[in-house]
Amino acid sequence: MALSVKPIFRNYPTLIRSIEARLRSGYEDQGIRQVIIFDDAHEMRVEVLRLLRLMTNFEMDSRLLVSIVLSGQLPLKKRLMDPDLEDVRQRLVHCGDLRLLGREEALAYLDHRIKIAGTNISPFTKAAAEALFEVTRGNMRGLDKLASASLDLAISQKRDAVDQGDVAAVRAKLWM
């Protein structure tokens, strides 16, 4: 569910009150604490990060109206370490890093994604799955991108299985 707060261009305090009222309404009317997820948060300006600090203050003494998740690349973590953002950093409950998957984890991740797609039968030969790991070194986004493109190539050639040649061909196109 989106916040559904209409943009108010009059002034900053009015915007903050509108967001707080919407969050309070969700808590009081539906009994839920809302979660706001910011993807690519590494691109957020410092002023926006400070706004998040204000949002976490809403009703903080009696109840927590909102949880905020920031997801981004390494520059986000560096930005949050800036002394000017100490007040924002103090409100962080957890700060973690996604690491590269190991070989077994990457192959299990690939199987998991295949099951989510609705099948238990992998379209990737064992050699293709190994090649996917070797090329991506366990980077999940890279694994998804390379696996999807390799699958598209096999489908375009009317084949049921992706082999390591498909992975190599797609790698050559994607990462010249």
C-alpha cells in the first residue's frame, strides 16, 4: 500500500503533518505499523535523509508508527557515517551488507528462483549453472540478469535447456 499522501507544495511543515496523519491513520484505523522502503537510497540527498529522522519521531514515546528500510549501494553506508547525519544514524536499528554468494548458495538461489517461476525442473544444465556462478561470482543481480538472458537465448533457438555455451554467448554480449 502506498502512503497516498497528496503532494502539498505550500510548505515543508504541512507536508510533514500530512505524512504523520497518514501514518497515524494506518495505525489507528487498521492496527498496522506501515513500512516504507526506499530502494536506491544511495541517491537520496542529505535533506531527504533528515526528513526520515523526523518521520521516525512520530509518536515515538508511545508507539512506533512507521518502520523505514533503506536499500542502496555502498555510497549510502558512507553517507550515513557522515558526522552531519549522526542523528539519523542513531535511529538505525540494523545496517548490513549483502555479500556475494558462495558456489552452493548461488546454485541453491538459482533453484529457488526456478521454483518461484513455477517449476521444479531446472532449464539449466549442471554445466550452465556452474558457468553462471563462475561468471557472476555469486552476485545475485548479475546471476539473475545472466540467467534470464541465457534462458531467453535458448528459448529464441527453440531449445528446452540452457547450456554453458548459451551462458558464454550472453556473457560476451552483456559484458564486452
